[in-house]
Amino acid sequence: MMLAVSSSVLKHGLRSLRSGGLPLFFAVLMSALGLFSMTAFGTLLWNFRTLAAAVSESVSAVAFLDVDGAAAAEEARATMQLLPGVERATLMTPEEVLARARRGLRGGAAKDVAGLQMPWVVEVIPRVTLEDSAAARTALVTAIEGIAGVDEVAHPGGELSRVDALLRLMYGAGAFLAVLIALVVVVVVSNAVRLMVLVRRDEIAIQKLVGASDAFVAAPLMLSGIVQGTLGGVLGLVALGIAHSSLAHVVSVALSGALGTIAFVPLPPLMLFLVVVAGGGLGAVGAALSVWRHLREGS
Amino acid sequence: MAPKVANFFQDGAAPCDTALVIELFHVAKVYPDAERSALHDVNLSIAKGEFVVLAGPSGAGKSTLLRLLFCAEQASSGQVHLMGKNLARLTRSDVARIRRTIGVVFQDFKLLPELTVFDNVALALEVQGRRRDDITRRVLSVLKEVGLAHKTHQPATALSGGEQQRVAIARALVVEPAVLLCDEPTGNLDAERAQEVLELLMTAHVRGTTVIVATHDPALLAAGRRRVVVLEGGRVVHDAPAFGELPSLRSLRDLRDGRAA
């Protein structure tokens, strides 16, 4: 029986799609445009996370140690490495610190530091996630300061806070854009299905006359909504693929520079698949709204 | 236990179960913008297996009565019972379920023009979730019965009016309905085609289906083994059992033409 119902749904669903005409085409196009915009923004966000990680590496915390010998310095480093929120802790010998200081200074100033006794230093690279907050980083600095042998911690937290704030802003904008686009797709598909219902209202009336249940009437229209949304998702991804292949290099060059080479990568395949599924889901919601309204009006 | 009524079919030609399939108790129907009731205090009982002709002038309430029976409308007051069920108390899914047990035929056929003859008839079984092979067997069988086996795969719109009405009847009969409701089934047909339709209805009746036909057609009114219920102004003004006292053909023609009988 399920098989018979499925074949009927498929048959009537295909007829719904054929009767869709221009509104269906428009709905697929709008869905594609919406999902393209959403996925493009998602790709930007995905790559911005990579960029944020690179920024975080450039603003690592520096712990100056007051220890006697390499063993104690290594112990302090190992303790720091075990702290939550630490991506990497690297030990620098006094000689390495001096060499870096000289590289950072020029002319006479560089000569002035020659012969200075530099301390052992641990460079700490914190993890940058959305969950990071200024408070979390302050807590990390405090935790580092509490480790035996640590004399002072220098941490340019302001830069990280700004990166963090920008990430949050982008996440917020992404969520807003996603909701907005979801609404647009739902409304557009809903109206396309509404027009299909109007075109097929006599047919639906005859189906009801011979005893069709609400589910029998709704299923083909739901199917057409899902197909519209899914097609929109697939077309959106095709457009994104074309855009990515044309612009990825330009964007990579624009983002690269002081932070090194940044590759502008596409979203992972699972996320792209989820975009198509989301398209189908939004199509189903849009179709359900129209069908529900029609059935309620017809009752 | 279902109440009993007299068997109107005394000559043994048509089987008639005395269980009531349709009962109307003081039924009235008022449309919101109408000046008067479409139906007013209608009481009617129809037994299983009866062939009932609803006659009367245009606007008498025949179609409204049929619409109440296939749940397209609800009575404004009174009760309509179909196969023991009070139609006012049905849920949406109950309505769908009960419609699968009744066949409905209209003057304008109500076929889906883009579907073939086969698909139009099959629709009534598809909504029941029947298996494809069962649908094919039943549809081909009923199309053979109505003489359209050779037009199975033609689009419905390619057929003549009489053929389209036979498709509509096939769609109604393919579910083996307990009740067949027909609203002016011969209204768009010439005499010869109307006779073919009448014969199909009589065949269904002989097999035990309760047939209720709203019509102006004198041929249907004069057909044997039927009960004639005359409606006028929304009231039952005459209810003659088969082979009982019937209105004359002339008076029925007067009714058709809108003149008082």
C-alpha cells in the first residue's frame, strides 16, 4: 500500500511540477539566489576563522621567566601547554630572545642591546574560538602568571578582542542573513505552490470528491516544494562553485600579506550537502504553508 | 439495529435490502445570501438497493440534497444520516473515508482533462492506496463494462459527451460504491447517449447499489423500478414508490420547465 501511495504521490507531484510554469521557475531561481548568498557568506565566514587563527598567532602572549636553567624553564612551558585555551607554548632561550630583540630594533638601538642578559621566555599562542572572550583570555593570563617561575606576562589582548568582536559580528550577521534568506525562500516557494494549487484547484476538488485524504492532496504539492528548494540549493552551489573558481585567487591575494599566505577554501562537502538539504527543507515548509492554507479554506 | 422500510421493488427484478442507507430528519439548508431556504423540513428515508429519482424544477433543492449527501455542504438544521453515520459529526478524515464508499456523477462529468480515460478512473482507487495491479485490473474491468475498453489511453477530452459521462460513471462504479449519487447525469447528452447512461445506472442498481438521481430527464423519470421523489421550493411534495402512484409524464415535464405540477 505504501508503494502504491508513493507512486501516486510521485505521479501527481510530477504533474504539479509540470503545471508550475513561470512561478516555479521564479521560485527555483529565488531559492538558488538566496542559498547562493547564504553559502557565499558562509564561505567567507569559514575563511575568516582561518584568518582569525592567523591573527591570534601574531598576537601571542609572552611569559618572561625568572628561572635558573633550561630544566625549570621547560617545566614552566610544559605547565603552560597543559592550560585550557592554549594552542601552543614555545620555549625561547635567552639567546633566541636577544636575537629576536635585535631583529626588531635598528641601528644604534640594536647595538645597545648587545650584551644584555635576557630572560627565558615562553611564547603562548591561545586558541581563538567564538567562545573566547576577553574574560577568558584575562583568566588565561592570570593562570600563566600563577605558574611557578613566571615573572611577568605580556599579552596584547586588545587585538584579540577586536578579532573576537569581528567574528561575533560576522556570526550575528550570518545568522540574520540565514533567517532572512530562509524566510524569503519559504515565502517564494509558498507562493509558487499557492499558484500551483490555484491552477490545480479543480483537480484537487475532484480528488477530494472521490475521497482523497488531506495527506493525499498535500503530498504531491509538498514534493514539488521540496524539489523547488532542493533545485534552488543545487543551482546555488553550482553558482558558488563558479564564483569560487573565478574569485578565490583574487580574495587569497587580498587577504594574504603580513599574515602570510591565506588560501581561500570552499566549505567542506558535508556543509555543502547540508545547504541542499536546507533548501529542500525550506521548500517543504513553504509548500506546507500553502497547502495547509488551501485545505483550511476548503474545509 | 437499522430500521426497516417497505420494499418498493415487488417484481423481483432488483434486489432491495430493507436496511436504510440514507435518512434525513427535518433537514433545512439556508445559504447565507439566499432569500429562502434551499431545503425546508425535508424528511426522507432511502433503503439499501433502491433506485430513487429526485425530480423537480430548477431551484427545487435536488442538487442541494445531493451535496448534503456527499458532504459538500452541511445541513443548516436537522440531521442527515448516511449508512448510519450522522454527517454533521464527521471529521475531515471521516468525510474522505465515507466519500470512498459513494460514487458521484455530475452533469459536467468533472473529469481531469489532461489525464487519460484510464487515469481518470484510476484516481478513485489511487486515493484509497490500492496496489497498482489491483487498480489496473479493476479499471480495465469497469471500462469494459461501460464500453470504453478501446479508449483506455485516450485523453478524456478527446471523447464525446456521452463517452465522458460513461468515464465519470466508471470512476464512480470502480470503487463498488454502496451509494451512487447522480446530479443531472444526462443533462448534457442527446437521447441516445442518455439511454446508454440510464442503462449503466440501472445495471449498477441491479447489482445492489443504491442509486439516487437528480434529474429533469423524462426518460429517467419514466424508467421502471424506481421511486420518484419530487421536490419543489425545497420541500418534498411527492414521494411515489416504484410502480406506485406516479406523477404523469406531462406534469413531470411541467416541473422540468418550471411550471407548477
